[in-house]
Amino acid sequence: MPAADHPVSDAEADALFADLADARALLLAVSGGPDSTALLALAARWRKRLRRGPELIAVTIDHGLRAEARREAAKVKRLAEGLGVPHRTLRWTDAKPATGIQEKARLARYELLRKAARRFGARHVVTAHTLDDQAETILFRMARGSGIGGLAGMARATAQADDLLLVRPLLHVPKARLLATLRAQALPFIDDPSNRDPRFARSRLRPLIARLAEEGLDADRFSLLALRMRRADAAIEAVVDAAARLAVASGGRRASIMIDAALLGSLPAEVALRLVGRALAQVGNEGPVELGKLEAFMAAFVQAGELRFRRTLAGAMVTRAGDRVVIERAPARKKR
């Protein structure tokens, strides 16, 4: 394994981007920080080594939250164009929320990137998430009580709306190696002070991760945990698929699902939980159910035993009557 202070080599970069060589275009999300600057440099060098390959477009999002952001975006533009990559700056012009600003900014950033990808004919949005980001994500989700799926962390590629794919080619590369890559090429990058702002949870987690690494729980261990959780999650989902084929049928009424109550009761708790969660998301009108709410719902269902049960959750109504569990769209709430 290369040393932590060893730059990413051309051969490594070729392997990191290999599965993107046949793409028409790649939209690179480049904030100007060290990780995304390294992404830009590595991708530009990789593309130049190809006889044919995707068009690269670098995009910087100006969230309008710091006075320096416009000047920083201009620096990224000069660097990108110096590397032979066209650049665009997009601005988040919506009113800024008083609370939850980082999450709202993140959602706005990805929406702007998706729109830009459509405009430039790119099906791939490429981000600079690193091994260190994976560790932060898992610890962040642990603190919020995530289940197995959450602890699987970020995947290398994630399907998005509009047939887009979000790709993280640097997900197994330590941040230290990206910094070494920038030093080797004498490339400048931007230091965003918000990354150290204690108002934000991720900023508070970074010192904790450093302490955990001293005890052996470093970014590599978190990444290994994510791999094992993803493997377990895939296995459970396969069992849920099989259970659904046996236990689930479309109801006689429109947009309803029936589940065999006896079979549901015989399933392992995690499988039953996910099976009902799928049905609620499919029939209801509020999207996927929050895990904690689904767990509380299923605990009440199990406690009711064979007694008649009727409750609503996530815009769906669940009724147990006899040997069937019926899940259908909940009646619209009466306006007061």
C-alpha cells in the first residue's frame, strides 16, 4: 500500500477513472478545496493520456454564504482552464434558511449539479469524496442512530434522478495522499474556514475521528465496516425480495398491497420490518419511512398479536384482519 504522503500516480489514476472512459461527458464538482482540486488535476491528467474519452466540465457552486466565494470560484476557473478543462460557476440564489444551513446548501448544490449535467449532456456527476469523508459519514450516521443501510456509508456510484449517476472515484483514497498530489504538482487550493466551524456537526466530529484513529479505529477501519455493512444489507435485501414474492400480493382495491399475516409473523424481525417499509413507501404518499418510526410501528403491530390492528404511517393505512395485512393509501385528512 502506498505511503500516506505518497502522491497518486498516473497508473493509480488510470485505475480510479477506468470505468468512466466510455462516458460522453463528466461533470466535475470542484469547490477549490484540496480534495476537489486534486480530483480536477487527476481527471485532467487522466483524460490527456486517453486517445479518446469523455469531455470534462468543471463546475463550482457559489452558495452565496461567504463574501470570498465569488473570488474563490474565479481562482478555480483559472486553474481548471489552465489544465484544459472548461469551467462554469453556478450560484445558489434562493433565500438562505435560518437553521440547517449546511444540509440545505448540500441539497441545493446537488440540484444545481444535476441541472448543469443535463445542460451539458453529462450522465455522470463526479465528486471528490475521500476515505476520510467515508469515515466522517459513518460516524455521523452512527450518532443519529442509522441502521445497516446507513452504516454502509457512501457507495462509489449512486443513481440519481434523470438517469444521472453520482460517482466518487476517490472514495478509497486518503485525503493525505491528495494533499501530497497537490504538493507534487505545486497546485494551489482554497482553505474553507467553514470546515472548522464548531457550529457544524462534521467539524466537531473531525477531532474525534483523529482520537479514534489513535486507538486503531482509523478511516480504513471505517471503510471496512462500510463494506461489510453493504454486504450484509445486500444479503438482507435479497431475502426481503424472496419474502415479497411469497407473502405479498396486489390488493383488490386500487393501490393496495396484501401481506400474508402468518408468513409475515414468521420472518426475522429485520426482514419483516423492511418488507412492511417497502409496502408503506410504495402505497403511501410520503416517501420512505424514517427507521425509528417504522420500528415503533412494527413493535405496536407485533404487540397487538392476532387482534385487529389499524394504524396510519407515511400516508398509508395498515389494517390487520384475520389472516391478511392490508396496506392502502390513507384517507385524506379533513381540512379544519
